[in-house]
Amino acid sequence: MATDTAQTSAPRPMRADARRNYERLLAEARTAFTEHGTDASLEDIARRAGVGIGTLYRHFPNRTALMSAVFQGEVDGLLARSRELLASPEPCRALVAWLRAIITHASTYRGLSRALMAAQTDEASALSRCSLPMREAGSTLLARAQQAGAVRADVDIADLMQLTNAISLAAEQSPDDPELADRLLMLTLTGLKAR
């Protein structure tokens, strides 16, 4: 009897046509989010993928779930980068490099920073669940910088991630100033340094 329960509770693999629809939706959403921002029309994404809006919603129950799926590959890349940076002999520079990578990622999609900031207060959202491993990776890099005496002990990763998203949002609002994000990050880091 236990095996019957285990068999019914395991998710079934997608049919080939459903998998193709899923992949087309992700590709079109990635393109639309890059070109038009995260507020791009879901109906347009579905149309460009060659499916109906109902198919989009069967795969992704809401915009946040679609955004989370689109960004998962980039999040995986940022997590891999954080692991590489753990070997850096300069923990503070490693933390800064990782924060810059996050800002670059968030700047790719207009509206992502705003969505990530909102997700911090909604732990049930798909973006929030996606950001948990990012906070854990950032906590490890931050702890190394704090243990090295380069960053104040009272700095918290959640605040630092919100600041990073705010910097991305500010840079998004000032596209004519490509150096703004780096200046704001440096200003933020001045306040983080241990005395």
C-alpha cells in the first residue's frame, strides 16, 4: 500500500508537447522581459509562444511564477559565482564582486528589482523562494568579510540584498548614467566597512 501512495504522489513527467510549450513560453518570456520589462503582457508572451493564455497559466499560475522560472538559470549562475568567490583571498572584494553580479543581473530586466524588493515581504511567492538560496550564499560571503574585519558585524544580508535591489532600481531609472550603480554600490560599501 505504501508504494501505491508513493507512486501517486510523485509528479508525472511532462508530455513532449507540454514540455515544448513550457520551453517556448520560457524563451518568449525571457525575450519579452528583456525587451519590455517584467510587466510585459502575458497574453503577448503566450501568443508569441504559439499557445493560448490558458496554457501559460497551466504552467505558470501567475506572473511571479513565470518570472521565477525565467530567472532560475541566472540565479544558478549567481550561486555558482558565489561558490567560486569563497576561494578568494580577499573576502570583502569577493562580496563586492558578487553584489555587482547581482546588480548586473537585476539590471537586465526592467522591473525585476522592484519585484525582488516586494518578494522580500512575501515569503510564499515564487521569487521569494528563489531568493532564499541567494540570501544563504550572500550570508556566507558576508560572514567571511565580517570575520576578516572588513565589514561591520551589525550588517545583515537581508538589508544588503534590499540595498542591492534599490541600487539596481535607481540605475534602471537613470539609463543615461551607466556609472550610477557602481557609484551607489561604493557609497553603500563605505557605510558597511568596519571602523
